[in-house]
Amino acid sequence: MARKSDQDQFVMRPMAVEDLDIISIWFEHLEEFSLFDRGAAAPANKENTKADWEKAVSDKGAKSGYWFAVDDSSGEICGIAGLDNINHINGDGVLAVYMSEPVRRKGLAIMASCYLLDIAFEQLRLHRITSYYRDDNSTTAKLTTLLGFTQEGVVREGWFSGGKHFNTYAVGVLANEWPSAREKLIAELVPTAKLLFGRTPWAAKSWPEKLV
């Protein structure tokens, strides 16, 4: 892990199968990871994690998901972000973001989400993006609100974890709603780190571009 003083610049790039060695360690912490994955019922070992994720990372057929890694200044993966469950007929997909504890509260999750929403609406021609979170996850609630998502429904006690049932919130943002939310974020966002998209120095860009 990079020294704290070096952790002001991060890189977002396509996830690789090799990243699963690190990600599988995160998946061992069930109490925390169950906030990210509704289907996380028990800690997963490396073999099971790799089996579940290898197709999503390496699929060469029709893409139903795009996953990206966030690296710290030492090149070590410290977060993941993805567009999952993409349905090109209906033009929708699901946004999911996870940052490891040492790099939280730097604005990385919101900047990574902005990259993904740009890709969803400007490259993939999707019409809407959805996200889900349980009612004790105030971090995701705040994140999706800042991104312009609107609460669209509540699945009562639809998320079971730690012996309790939690309400599940469904939130969404439409393609024609994102530009205004995007401009507002560009004007107001004050992150404590820079997130570049791409590892090639001459081609990489930051979000928003005014931070370059």
C-alpha cells in the first residue's frame, strides 16, 4: 500500500482476472461486504470468488457488465466499480461501487460513479441506471442522491443479513437527467484525491476534467 502522503492520485482502469486475488480478501469480511452484495450469505474463499467473477471480467461475448479497478499510487488495487446486469433491449443496467476502507472519504466512489454514468449514457446508449441499497447504508444513500438518482421503490424487508431483515431501496437515474446532475457535481465537487481514467499518462483524464 502506498504511503498516505502519496495517496492523492488514483487510477481507474479495466479490471483484470489477476485483480481477483486481492478482491477475494475483501470478500472474506462478510459484515462489510454484505452491504455491497445482497447475495453475500457467507464468506467466500479465493477459488469461489474467482469462479464467480472470472466470466464477468474476461467474457468475450455479448457484454452484460463492465467492471473497473481503482489503483492507488503504488499500483495496488483499492476499489472496484462496475455497470452490471446490462440489458441492451431495455437499455438499463445496475451501478455498483466498492472502495476499501483505507481510501474512503476521498471522493473516489463518486468520481468512479461519474465515469461509469458517462460510459453508460454516452458510450453504451443506455436509457437508465439503477442502484440498490439496504436502509442502514447511509453512505450509498448519500452517494446516489448526489449523483441525481431518484428513489423509485422500497422492497420491504427484502435484504437479510446478520440475522435481520432490512428494507431495500431501489433508486434510478435516466439518461436525460444525468447532464444536469453532472454539471452540478462539476461545480460543487471538492474531492481530496485525483482519479485518472487510464494508465497511459498522455491519454489519461480526470473527472471532472477541471482537476487535471
